[in-house]
Amino acid sequence: MRFRSSSLLLFSVCMVVFAGLVFANEKAEPDPAKSTYWEPIRKIMFGDREILDGTDVLRVYLPLRADDASTVPVTVKAQIDQKPERYLKTVYLIVERNPSPTAGVFRFTLDSGRVQLETRLRFEDFSHVRAVGETSDGKLYMSSRWVKAAGGCSAPNARNYVPPALMGKMKFKFEDETIKYDEPALVQLMIRHPNESALAGDFDPSKAARFVRTVSVSYAGHPVMSAEVDFSISENPSFRFSFVPHAAGELRAEVEDTYDNLYTQTLTVSEGQKLPGG
């Protein structure tokens, strides 16, 4: 067993986050531009690069208040199409006050169609969620949302138990019953995995946390979505995204976790074929 540390954990930021939790826990929505949490995260991830208002490029959607802080749905929608002259190539999903603020770095291609990313997050404290998008011309754009949810990262891992026989099992679920060539198809990838939080009350510190580390999806051999993620993503990770099929081909997902286990799922897709979950 081998555990490779990921830059996504941002351990240096972790210290800033925990220190801030002692002194601040705003009940009303604070101004995202005045957040003391954001500046050190921004510096580490983006340096001195300018981050522009993302209203016309991407938007992030979450509930203002969540009933369960361990599984909060989030959607990032691009406001631009994936065209050769300009497209959204990377989305950084950041939960400011989480011990590991960067929940995921998601990469897209022209074959992604119009970017629409959906997943579920854990929250350890009330926090701004920021979606920073990088376009193919190298510019950065940001959208943010304040969410009132707490305790999701420290919830016991035991409740997320996945039987060994089901560990890493995956399936695709499509939005529509069939697809049409040259048009974006929306699909959900569901993964059976505990995605353990290293902060859980019952976590054994003598062991490495076990969570999904990378996700890679291709169609007909062409990448459509890949991601580096961590335990800020909820148990049984789920990712919804789109891809553009130009002909019959194989939809393939490869997932690796922090125990270096590699899981794969494939599905042959063609126009007019009845698809699972439609």
C-alpha cells in the first residue's frame, strides 16, 4: 500500500483555515471579496494572476443552507460553448473553510460540449464556495456562493462503509434515453467508494485516508473530462458532465484512489441506442 500526497491537500492552507475557524463563524453572508480565507488560497493556487468576474463565463449553484453537510449538491455551468477559438479548459472547485480547500480540479476539452459539472461536497464549516474557470486563452474567471453547512468532514467514516465486493463499482446514467451524434450528451458517473475523510471522528491515524484521487473519462479514445479530487467530495462520488459523440464509440472511465487501486468502467454507445438511466 502506498499513499502519495497530493498538492490538492494544500497543507499550508490547512493551518490558515483551522486558525480562522477559531475566530470567525459568520451567520450572515459575508462579502466574498473580504474573506481572509481566500487570499492565502488564491496566492498558492494562482499566484498574482488576475481573476475576473465570471458572470458571463461560468456560474456555481448550491443551496444556501444544507440539511446534510456531508453531501451537498453543487453545479457549475459554463456560460460559453466549447469552441476552438475559446473554451473552458479547467474548473477549480474550492470550499474555502474546508481543511483541504480544493475539492477538485476538473479539466475539459472541445469534445466535452458545453461544460456542466455536477457533484456533491462535504462542508466542515459555513463557507464560500468558489468556482474558478480557466479558458483556453489563459484567463481566469470566478463565481462564488455562500453555503451554511457544517460538520461534514468530521462525520464518522463508519456510516460510509462500502462492502469490499462493491468497492470501486461504477455505472453510467444518462439524462436522455438516446443520444444524437454531434450533440452534447449529459451523463452521470457514479462510483461506490467511502471517500474517507481524514478528519472523521473515528478515523484511524495509523492508516492513510482512503478516497478517490483521480477520475479520467474518454469517448472513442478522446478525453472529455478528467479530475484530481479529494475527501471534500462526498462518499460514493458522483460526477455529471457532458460529451459530444461524433460516431459510435466506447465511453470509458478510469478511477484511482489513494491506495493505488485502479477501477474501470466502459460502455459502448451509438446513436439511437437505449441508454441506462434515461
